[in-house]
Amino acid sequence: MNAGAENASGDILLFLHADTQLPPAAPNLIVEAIAGGARWGRFDVRIDGSAGGLALVALMMNWRSRLTGIATGDQAIFVTREAFEASGGFPAIPLMEDIVFSGSLRRIARPACLREKVTTSGRRWEKHGLLRTILKMWWLRLRFHFGASPDDLAREYGYATRKG
């Protein structure tokens, strides 16, 4: 993500997960938010899938993000280049990088929380079950907060981490 930002030519950067789709009006909404004084922000999220309860999970994610000013990659984080550079960019960790990044941005300014929704995949919730996935994510975040290794957490989450 840092390499992408370094190679981008624009003054506004957007970080979007591969399984997340922007709403058609996203470019205009981002430009309007920045023109209105926002230094960074994110969209509300809708989780695509057939598992019952995904709409409630999305509602709670959006609510939590508004309350805490922390955004996740599923919410399509956008940021001015100036704020990106002032924040130090994304940390070089395999998991929780979006949490750390948005926490750094939050110290610069509160996010613009756009009500328009991006749509992200519900495959993880459907594969592992709603409650089990939520509890696992909370557990990983709690452990990260108390200093657990992001590499260990990433392996537990199911990501293969690079060596060296």
C-alpha cells in the first residue's frame, strides 16, 4: 500500500480491498468530502452474502467506526497525500495495518464517515460462521492491543506471512 501511494500521482489516495466494490458515486463523494475539509475518511460498509446477520454485522462495524474514528480496509479508506505522509503511512505488519494506520490518521483529524456503502464479501463469515468469526476478530484485536505479534496473529487469522 505504501508502494502504491509512492507511485500514485494524485493528491487523494484510496485504499480498497480486492473483495470490496465502490459505489458508482464514490469518486465524487470522496472529492466532495476532501473539498469540504476532510483530510481522510471511509465509507459505510455492506456485507454481501446469504448468511443471516450480515446486515447487523455491517451496521455494528459502521457504528463502531463512527464512534471510535477507526476504519478498516473493508471500508475503503481515502486520504489526502498530505495526511498520508503526515501519518507515516501503513506500518509494515501483515495484519491490523489498517487499524494502526487509521489510528495515526485519527490523531491528525477525525474521519469523514460517508454513509454511502461499499460492498464487501461475506465469504469469511459464511465459511467460518458469524459468531465464530466475530469472536475471533475481537480476540485478535484484543491481543494486538496488548502487544501480540502481528505475524502470529496473521498466521492465526489464516494469512501466510513472508519470512525475512
